[in-house]
Amino acid sequence: MDLTLALAGLGVGIVVGLTGMGGGALMTPLLVLVFGVPPVAAVSSDLAASAVMKPFGGWVHARRGTVNWKLVLWLCVGSVPSAFLGVLVLRLLGDDASVQHTIKISLGVALLLAAGGLLLKAWVTRRQRGDTPPEPITVRSVPTLLLGAAGGVVVGLTSVGSGSLIIVALLALYPKLRANDLVGTDLVQAVPLVLSAAIGHAFFGDLHLDLTAAVLLGSIPGVLLGARISSRAPAGIVRTALVIVLLASALKLLDVPTLAVGVITGAVIVAAVVAGLVRRKVTRQAARRIPEQTGSGWAGPEQRSPGQAKPTDDVPRLPV
């Protein structure tokens, strides 16, 4: 068993535990680009590993009540059969070099969409607060079923989309869905989705148990560790790093020259650092304005510290 692959699974598992996203979007390109695994084998092995990893996060959200079960039902009605169909289409296309290249390009496009989904999720999270009361939503069965069907085909073909891509579509379809309910619903619906795709690959003989076992050896403790530290970790930094990794992986899978990948990735890193510094400066300036808006600077009776003197108007003057 490859311990290096297990360590890669550990890192991906930690990211999944921290963000709830990035399993297929990170593990599959790692298998293809770093370990030289053929794309079809990488897709099947990653799906099997995700089928074991996803229930951990889904169980936590189910216990916390942050799952919309009606949404899960209609998503699964569409995604479970279509995921198996995606695997069947992949098998009908064959496994020659041209098909492998097509899957590689499709995976690159899916990663670009996943990176965009993470950015959109970050924007929505800043606007939605976890302590706001949940607003009731009306589940639209037909659009939700079609969304699940489309996501299932993409997952069956590339292993990417059970988290990142479907979350983007759910945001567009149900903008009033709270961020934590969004993540919980997406994690739970992903369990039968990736399980169906993994069974399809196993049925057609694409599953490599040695690769799956090595990934699971690291990813399961990684998910548990990431979930434990998720409340303390700087989510913004993790999310930014994930977007950068997804972007670099996508460009490489799309056969962009290495020099161009380095230049683009470096520019994105610089932009992220500058954006972080600007955001911190704005936050500090806003914090400084708060005392200026309290009045003359003298604290009231309820705000005055025990040793602080009263205003001069209240101090009796001695005759000269």
C-alpha cells in the first residue's frame, strides 16, 4: 500500500472536514497528475472513497438538524439513477487514449466550476449568519429532480460535483436556504449519489481496491480531524487555498503550459493576499469609528469605570 497516497488522502480528508467540499475536486486530480493514475481508474477509486467519507459529515449535520430531507429526497430521485447512467456512458465510450483525454478535459472544466462554487459559497456565507432563524422554503420537485439528474451524470463521469457543483445550483434554486442547511443537505444527498456511481464502476470492473484502500487509510482520520478543528480553523484561509489548488489543477488538466499555470496561480495568490490586507484594514477602520460615535468622549454612569473622574460640570469648584 502506498503511504504517500495515504498521506494525500489525509490532507484531502482534512480539507473536506474543514470546508465540507473538495473531496472529488482534489483527490481525483491528485491521482491523475501526481500519482499517474489513468483518469477512469482515478474517478472510480475516488468515488468509492467518497462513499465512505461522506456519511461522516452527513451524520453530524443530521444530528444538528441542518438537513432539508425533502430536498434530499428529490435530489436523490434524480441523481442516483443518473449517476449510474453516467458510468454506463463512460463505459460505452471506451477506455482508449481519446476517451481518457476527454475525461481529463471534462474534469478540468468541472474543477473550474467547483472553484467558482466555493467563491459563491463564501459570498453567501458572509451575507447569511448561522444564528438567523431559518426561513421556510417551498421545495420545487421537478427542478430539484432535474438538478439531481444533471449532477448525477457529471459525478458518474468525473467524480466531481457531488459537493461543489450541486451546492452552486442549490444556491441559485433556493436563495433563502441558510448556509449551514445548504451544506448539510448537500452532504446527505451526496451519500447515495456517490455510492450509486461507485457501485456502477465496481459493476463494470473499473474499481481499483488498492487505490481506494490507500485513500481511505488517510482520508477517514483526516475527515474526523478536520471536523474537530473546523470551529477553530480560519475558514477563509482554507477556502482561499482550496480555490487556488482547484484553479491550478484545472488549468493543468486543460493542458495549459506549466509556465502559464505558475503565472496565473501566482497572480491569484497575490490578489488573495492583497484582498485579505484590504479587508483587515477596513475592519480596523470600522472598529476605530465606534468610539467616535459615542458622543463627547465622557462615559455615562453605566459605562464609567470605578476610578474614572466625572465631567468638569459635576466637579465642585473651590473659591479662589
